[in-house]
Amino acid sequence: MLDGKAAALAVRDHFEEVHGTNSVIGFQLIDIKKNEDENCWVVSCLFYPGLSARAPSRYRVNVDSEDGSILDQEKMETE
């Protein structure tokens, strides 16, 4: 069973794997919630997807509570 910290680290690792370690700059957690109905963590985060990025990208990611796998991700509009 994953806790919130492990879910957040899984999300960061996922984006580093997808975009590259140097492309996830200024990674910030916005919110972490446990969704008991779907047995997952909902992690909201933002980061700059590269050195030339002028605005951060914001995502909402569902992380499986059991094995830490990424179930779903959604890019959100930045505020």
C-alpha cells in the first residue's frame, strides 16, 4: 500500500522518464488526495518542461494505491 509521499515520488519519476531528468524543472506538488472509491491517489503538480519554457505545465495524475503505477494523467490549464 502506497502513502501520499510515495505517490508523489512516483509522479515525479514518471515525468522524468517521459520528458527526461533535465526537462522536469521546478517540480512542485499542488495537492495530494486519496480517492477511496477508485483506490488511487490523485496528485496535482506543476513543472517547467524545459529550460526554454516560459510557463509551467500543470497535471493531475492518478496513481494506483497498491503498486504505484500511473493510471491516468490529465494536463490542466495553468492559473
